[in-house]
Amino acid sequence: MEIAIQAEALEKRYGETRALAGVGLEVRAGTVLGLLGPNGAGKTTTVRTLATLLEPDGGWARVAGYDVVRQQREVRRRIGLAGQYAAVDELLSGRENLTLLGTLLKLGRRAARGRADELLASFELEHAADRPVRTYSGGMRRRLDLAACLIAAPEVLFLDEPTTGLDPSSRMVLWQMVRQQVAQGVTVLLTTQYLEEADYLADRIMVFGSGQVLAEGTADELKRKVGQEWLEIAVPTDEDVPRALAALAPVTVSVEAPTVDAQRRTLALRVTDRMTAISHCSAALEAQGVEVTDFALRRPSLDDVFFQLTGEKTTASTPEEK
């Protein structure tokens, strides 16, 4: 497959601060790369550099086949960029915003109007097309902002924390809109602090910290790096906890002993062979007559990955420091 975005050894300094310290990445055409990291990790700097808004102090990058320093005009003709906040004119209507942008991009007035109508329909904004944007909800503004990025049908789309501040319903709608674009062949580079956003949208994820790439892989690959799966068993009463431990002892003698959370009345057992562990443990509990309220195989989450690699919990609603 064609490489839509490629960078190697990117560096950016602000005085003594290294915002980027040798970042390298590749994004295949028609896929989504999620950049995940805490505030100040370098995600926004990476996006701005690739979108030609900043020039790197070292390294190189190509977007849609063009160098981001020497061929900036060609890069800009092929990309769309949505920042952390909707960049639309609140005094104009949604239709006027899109038509004006299309005209400025030299689509021609008739073509600009047609493209505006097409995007308003795609983003479910037809009912509000002729209302001033100041009357739009936050989710509607973000959808209009994303539509504006697509007015010239870009090959590559940069989304810098596109769902910051949105409620879960609006966030899901925007995710579906992004997926539609990817299905049509658009390449997306997405920065986010929402773990579920990266898990839902990204084909591959890069975890950033202090201007560097700490880890890269699919969501499943990153989760496996954190640790094994575990079987979590919950029992209804405090008295059932020691009974469950005793029942499981014969089948867990050769592995790590279960850990107990007395307050939640749960036992957690690391597993290497999931099917064997499930069958043996369920049979042992049933044989001893131990009642179970929950019996589930758990996996490390992206939150676990994020915390292990960065030492920080995610703060999903906080805009990234520049």
C-alpha cells in the first residue's frame, strides 16, 4: 500500500525545550494513525509540522508524496486540518461558511455551492444549513468544522483532538463521520487523549511522551505489552471468598496464586491458556458449590498501556499545552 504520511527523525525546539526529539512515523493510505499522549507530549507539534504550520529543526517528512518544507504548497493542496476548537465564522450560516471556503479555494462559485450542499447532507446539517453558526450546538459546530476541512476533498486529514468537550452522543456521531471518510480512502492522523477514541478509530496507535514515540502498534498489540489476560471472579458474600480460594487451589497450584480484592469480593487469576483456565476454574467452583455473581476474562486496557508508558492518567477534556 502507498505511504500517505512519512517522517523520520523530526525535531522541533523552543529554546532549551525539545518539543520533538527524533519522531518517526509512517501512515498507510486509507488508514488512521492515532497519536496518544499526555499534555505537552508533542502530539500537536507533530501535527502542525506535518501540516506545514511549523518547520522542523531537524529530520524530514513527506505528506501525500511531497516534502513538508520544500513543497509546502503541494502539501497544503492535499490536506485538511481540524484543530482542537471549531474554526468557523459564527455570524455566517453553515451553508455560507462552506460556500465561502470553497470559493476561496477556487472551486468556482457553482461548484462551491454544490460541494457545500453535499457536505451538509453527509454531516446531517441540512436542517440547520441556513441558520447562523452561533445557534449551533457544540457537536454541530465540530461537524461543520470537519465538513469545512473536506471542502477540497483532501487526501490526508489531520484531526487534533477533534472531540474535545463534546458529550458522548456527539462524539460518537463525529467518530462515524470520520470512519465514513476513511472508507472513502482518506488517510487520517488523529491526536487524542480519549482512550476509547483511539481504540475505536485508529488502525495503529503511537504513544507519545516528552516529544518521543514511546510505543507503537495496534490497540491489541499495545495491550499485550502491558501484561497477560486475567480471569476475574466475583462472589456474593465475604464468606464466599475463602471458599472460592479453596476451590481454585487445586487448579491454580502451578500458576500465580489469585489476588483478592476483599472490598469488591473478587479474585483475579492471571491466565496463559484462556480456554483451559475458564473450563477448569468454572468446573472447580461448581463442584464445591461456590456461587458466582460474575465470571469474566479481562484484558489490559489502553488506559493501562498509557499509564505504564507515561506514568500519567489520561485527562481527556484538557486541551494540550503547546
